[in-house]
Amino acid sequence: MNKHKAFTLIELLVVIAIIALLMAILMPALRRVKEQARTVVCRSHLQQWSLCLAMYTSDYDGRFMPGIDEDWATGRFSWIYTLIPYHKDADIRLCPRAKRTIEEGGTLPWTAWNVSLTNPADFSYLKDPLYKIGSYGINWWVNDSDLVNGAHDPKNKWRRTGQKNPSGIPVLMDCGFMLVRAEPVDPPPEQDGEFLWAFGGGMRRVCTNRHNGSVNILFMDFSTDKIGLKELWRFKWHRTFDTANAWTSAGAVMPEDWPDWMRNFKNY
């Protein structure tokens, strides 16, 4: 009579232990691959926005939209609203790392912004909720208008393409709001995901750990790149943005000068 040999308990435990060991080895690698994939998709979204902006500026003699956040009564100056005719895929509004608003269960710093919550009456023209939510923001300094908020000088605006060294001028990027008004004296946020409306808080909107110590940025030459958070102060956000006297150049270059959550990020 044939006897079927079964696994012993010890053999099963050994197999389970080997599988657990392999999973422990593979899981970090799989997480890295997943994060890399999200970064690639995010850059792909920004590249699609670059095509939209290239078409828009081509239609308007190289000029950007006449505003970024002004004239909410009509919405014609909001970049995300203005560019609707130039794209058909609403999914490109959202970075894969920041697809949900706080109201939808998103957690800081990986949340999408929702402009309808700022003042719902101001955004009544946005009938489609898709255009009230996003996770990219535009560099306010590229807009072509004299309108300005607070202490920001409108003479510093770029207004149009064709600038010198366009690969160093940020246009659209991972951001905690639909726009960012960066100034060289802006410090980094004390906590990841911190948001500040007041003057001097501009860099806080873009300095957020979306992609392993980096964010994706679309530049004025319509190229995209993954930029380390500590490198953000090295770009020409506006015409007189003094990178030589920016926050990182004013003595704040030692590891202890950076907030705790940023200290282990790569220095540039």
C-alpha cells in the first residue's frame, strides 16, 4: 500500500520563515519601485501641462495668462481654468502622491488643495468640481498683469516666455496650493505640510516632501525635473530673486539650521 508523505510541522515552519524573510527583503524594494513609479507619473502630468502652456503661450505671443488667481468672479485668470481648452484629461491635475483633499481623507503633506473651501462664493463660476481641486501650483511670478498682492512687486514678474536661462525659472510644480509667491527670504516650513497665507510663507507651499525629499518642477523651457527641497532657493523665481542672498545663502547652511524633518535630505 502506497503511503503519501506529508510535510512535517518543522518543514512547514521553515518554509514559512523563508517566505517571511524574502518578503522582508523584497517589501522595501517594492515600496521604492512604487514611489519611483508615482514620481514618474507626476512628471508625466507636468509634461502634459507643459504642452498646454506651450500651446497657450504660442496663441498669445509668448505671454502667460494675464493673472493667476485674480478676478475670481469670471475665473478667466485662473491658470487651471484658463488651460481647460488645451487639455482633455482631468487626471493631470493631481500628483499620484496627493490625490485626495483633507475632506476626502487625505493627510498632510500628501493632500490636494480645494479652492472652493477658501470662499465658496468666490468660486461659484467653477461648475465642474474637477477644476476646484488639484495638487500642482503655478509660480505666480510668471503671470502677465500688474495686479499684485501684499508687498510683492509686480515689476518682478516674468510675464512671458523667451527669458534668459529658462531652465532655471520654475513655472508649475508640486504645491500645497494653486499658486506660490516665493521670495528669497522665505524660510522652509518647520513641519512638513505646514501652510502659511501670510507674506514670507510662499516657499512653504512648495517645500513639501512629495517625492523622497524632492518635488517635481516644470521650468520655463518646458522641461521637467525632480528637484531636492534644499535646492529650491537656487532658482530664479522672479526677476530680482537673489539666489546669492536667499535663505540658504544667509548663513542657514548648517544641518542644524534646517528643520528636523529636512536635515537628512541631500544638500546641494
